[in-house]
Amino acid sequence: MLTYFRNILILVILLSSCATPRINYTNFIKIEKGMTEQEVVRILGEPTKVTGGSVDTGKIGTLFGFENLSGTTMTWTTDKIKANIIFIKGKVKTKSYTNQF
């Protein structure tokens, strides 16, 4: 009987740890320019919103070695914070963090 309750307690602890959001300022400041999308998701968890797009740069872009620019914006939102990270060609370009009151 004791083993049963111990297993239930372990299950409750594991489930509650999965529900704990990893998006917080302490984790956010670990994000550095040049990190990949996968590295960021490992630190912050899955984003609440992902948007992407690309732009054909034409002849001018070709002169600089790129014919199109692709980017993704990942957003993490809770009732207290909002974080945005913009990726260009799969790597962190910019990031922002806002406390929402």
C-alpha cells in the first residue's frame, strides 16, 4: 500500500514539473544572438505562437550573397510576460521581453 502512494506522489510531482513554464527572465537572458531555434526551444520550451515569412531580395541581394531572406518570429506569452525572438535563417537576430501588468 505504501508503494502505491509513493508511486502516486512521484506521478504528481512529475506531472506538475511538466506544467511549469520555462519562460521567465532568468531563462530568457540565456538566449544569445546566433543560437538556433532548437537551442532556444530547449531553454524556453515550446512557443505559444510561431510566424514566418521570406522576402526575395532580387539582384541587390545576389550582390551580397543572398537571394532571399527568411525569418521566423517565436512568441511566448503568459498572463504575466511576453517574449519575442526573431530568427533570420534559423538563428537568433533580436529578442525582447516585457512584463505585462
